[in-house]
Amino acid sequence: MLMRLFVTGASSFVGAHFSSLASRQGFVVHGLHRRTPLALRGVVSVRGDVAETRPSAGTEVVIHLATKVMASDAREQNRRMLDAVLSWGLPVVYASSTVVHWRRQNAYSASRIEDEHRVRESGLPYLILRPCAPYGPRHPEHQPAHKESFHTLARMCRSLPAVPVMGDGNYRRQPVHVDDFNGAILRLLRTGVWGQEFDAGGPEAMTLRAIISALGGRRVLAIPRPILRVAGPLGGLSRDVLSTFDTDDVVDPRPLAAASGLEPRAFDPGVLANV
């Protein structure tokens, strides 16, 4: 039996996949979720708020995946959750985001930068991993409350004659398969490497246009930024998020591959065929 993990955000897309994979590999997994029911095979369900819940007895490592992105008070909520996680005094794996490297920053990326600093200064054993555009199949045992962005994009590519994109669509992403991101974390836990930071991305950067084409999209409908500033908030996208959406998100996956021994796979649109 491997170590006992307490996973925050276990009902999210990444969290559900992580919890299941860890359980299958022999870890003891307690998954914390707030509202969305969690019934993952081999995972102990713990219902509650991160800031008001203590880890299960015997927890050896906290995997902090819970985050808020779109909420108007996302920065404060993320700070509140991390306050609780650090107060537990346990080794922590903090899932950040490659937005910390963006040339143009927004409130969300600023909160990630701030929280990474707090993790480093906590005095606790830590790992920081930053996924770039995680994607993968729908979990067969779980439906997250929030739509995963790649699932939404895949459905748009199949159903719309033209997929709307912000600007020219030539800004780049480096999609990482959810199992590669999660698998790398588990390999690092086995080796006991702490005090390290890694970016997690696929082996190649792709423009959004190329991703849409790979997913079967027939055309791209470029929407100028001024129009999105007006229409975006009506569709649930904050102006803060829209201000940086067309920023390149490109990382170097080689350090994580070398440390974990897990080479990331090339982008596979096939895994999104049935989402």
C-alpha cells in the first residue's frame, strides 16, 4: 500500500481523474468535494468546504487541486482555501497553472503567482505543478459540475458550422493529457522529490486554429476583441479573463519528463470524440 492522499477539488475534471488513477495505482485516496456527488470506485468521498474541513486521519500528503477561476471573488476564495491547506502542516502538492508565465497578467494569474509564493515560503515540503490546457476523455464514473473547456470546444467543433474564436486564433496552447499530468504527480510522489516546480505540457505547441481543425472543426469565426468586451460578460466570461485569452501559453515539458520518467503524449483528438 502506498501513501494516504487527501485530494481537494476531487469532483473537478482533473481531480476525478487524479483520484481514480491514484487509487488504481495503490494509493489510499480521500477525495474532498463540496457539492457535486462523488462516487469514484476506490475513492473515499469526503464532503465539505476546503476552508472548513480537516484532512482524514492518517493523511500523509495533500493534493491541492481545488481552485476558482471565473468567480468575481476568485482571488479571495483561492487565498482562503490555501490558508486552510497550509494550516494543516502536511506536505502539499499544489496544482497551479501556466498562466503564471503569461506576458499579460490578469487577476487569476496574479492570484496563482501569489499562492505559489506562499507555498514556497510555508516551510512545508511541497511540489508545484502547472498544467497547460489539460484535456482528456470524460470520466466514466463522474460528471463534474463545471464544463471542461476542451469538452465544450470538441462539441462546438462537431455541431457548429464555424467555431467562434477571439482574435485570429493563432495564439498557441500546449495541451497536456490529464493522465500524463496526474501520472507525473504520482511518479514524483513515489520518488519523494520535494521543493521542486514543473510545467506540464504536451510535446508540441499548437495554435487554437490547429486544435480546432484536429477536433474536426470546419471553419473558424474570428471575433474582434471589442465585440467580445461587450458580449463576453453576457456569456459568463469576465473582461479580466478575456483580456489575456489570446496570450501564448507555451512551456517546456522536458524537466518534468526527466524528473518523472513520463514522456507526455502528442495531442490526441480521438479521446474527445464521445464527450
